[in-house]
Amino acid sequence: MSEKKKILILCTGNSARSQMAEGLLKHICQNKYEIFSAGTKPSIVRPEAIKVLREIRVDISNNCSKSVDEFVNKEIDYILTVCDNAKENCPYFPAKTKLIHRSFADPAEVEGNEETRLAAFRRMRNEIEEYLKNNFVKIINTE
């Protein structure tokens, strides 16, 4: 059996969008791929991201924010950048690595009370999940 393809989801802080995308893609694809996320400037995993994924039975509570530098010397088949900053600051990967970009708004930038922030994270969770199911998975499954 051939080795599983490796997917890296990249964002700036690796705190919300890329963490949610990692959890969602693992859930959608089960064990078909090795899936990681990282940031160009890693920080912390946002509690709101953990909470809104838990609502749909996806657990990222043990995830930690990682630097993209940890993956530079690994063979990665696909890199999905989920913010413009990460796309612009993505380090060099070999030509065989396929770069796919889809920018999502940062729910961490939404201010307000907890319910307002959670609503923004839920909207982003749903938008990322829809993109992964209807676009990204089709791209990687046809290659």
C-alpha cells in the first residue's frame, strides 16, 4: 500500500482557521491522509475554535499551535493556505508540493461578548467545512 498523502494547512497564528480546518478535514477524510496545521507566527489554539468544533463532535482540544518551520524539511503533498498573509509568507517547498489557496476571514478579529465571538467562529467553521467538502476534497481526490 502506498504512503498516505500529507496535507499541511497554513495560516498566520495557527490559532483558529487552520486549526479548525485541520480538525474538520481529519473528520471528513477519516484516516485517508496525514493532516497537519501550522502558522507563520504560531500563537495559541483559540478556545472559541475548540468550543465550536466540539459542538459538532470534532475534538481539537489537544492540538497545539505549531510553526511552519517544523514542516519545511518534510515531504508535503498539498499545502492549503487559509489566509492571504500565510500565502505571501509561505516558505519554499519543493515543486512537487501543490499549493492551494482559499482565504477565510479571521474570526479572532471579531470583538464583542462571548456569544458574538462564538457566532463568528461558528460561521467560519461552517464556511471552512463547506469549502473542504465541496472543493478541496474533490481537488485532492482527483489527483
